[in-house]
Amino acid sequence: MILAVPKGRILKEVMPILKHAGIEPEPAFFEVTDRRLRFSSNCKNIDIIRVRSFDVATFLAYGAAHIAIAGSDVLEEFNHPEIYAPVDLQIGKCKLVVAAKEDTVSLSDQRQVSQLCVATKYPKITQRYFREKGVQVDCIKLNGAMEIAPNLGLCRRIVDLVETGSTLTANGLVEIEKVMNVSSRLAVNRASWKMNPELIGSWIEKIREAAHLE
């Protein structure tokens, strides 16, 4: 069985949960100089792959990974029918928001706007969110440096993750609206679960219980 985990800040939060569940990567997993992406674990039937957050969903959707840790933002953006996320791990909590330059925000602006240019790495979520408000958006896909985009005239709004809001403030932006709350989920490939219901089902329950311990 292949377990996919995301690189970055979520990895630190999820490791105690996996340890409580009985899954511990080989020591090389924690070595900065080790360039491998696939590692063994203390469980003979589990290998762990460490990839970018959006790649976690791709590996999972197409069956290259059987079980994974992924943010609800990634799962919502990817929105693949083969991915099922049965457990909210209650870690990696933040929110996806609409933000803009402070000096361009007003109540009249919010009521009258009917078309927007928005920079985001979540074009599908963004399109759906604004469509429900009757606003047409032109999404510019960015994978980083989102907060500088309005200041350089690239867009009027951004849709991005916010944890404390300090990065928005540092770049002269303010939060306008919350799109969704975000947390990390345990997700599985549906076909893999159907083929190995006892194995994958048992790990779902172990990780669920471990998350409650945290």
C-alpha cells in the first residue's frame, strides 16, 4: 500500500498522528539531504511517498497512491470522483479567502462589481464561488507570490490561503470574504478501497482514532 503525504508545514503536524496510528517512516525520510521520494516504513505493507500537495491528489486519483493526507482545499479544487475523504484530521487549519488592496475596497465596490480579474492557484474553486454570486471572473493561475499581484496591477483580487493574515497585511492587502475553511483530511482511492476493504478500512480507523488522540 502506498501512503502519500504532502511536503511542507502539514507534514510536521501529521507525523505524530501517523506515529500514534502505528506508521513510522524509515530514518532517511527525515534527512534533508536524502533526495528520494519513496520510503519504506515500519509496516511491511506500507511505503510512503512525499510529494507536493496538489500532486498528492493526482497520485491518489489515478491509483498510484492508495491512501493519502491532503488539504481540503486541494481536494475541493481537484474534485475527482475516485477520491473519498472520510476523516477530518483537524490539523493544518486555515481558510481560503478573497483579498484585495486596502485602498480599493469599499462597500459600493463590492455591490457593483460584475466582472473581476483574480489571481489564484485555485481557479475552479474561485470560478464556482464567484459564479454563485453572479460575478464573472477571469482567473490568472499563480502558484506563489500571490500577495504582490494586486500591487503590480496584475489583478484586482486574489484568492489564497490565510493562516494568520500577516502576509496580507505586510503587502497592503485586506481580507474581503471567506471562501471556505480548510483542514487536512485522510483520503483514499475508491477503487483501491473496494479491492482491499479490510486493509485500507483498518488503517482508516487507526488514523481516525490517532487523530482524536491528538
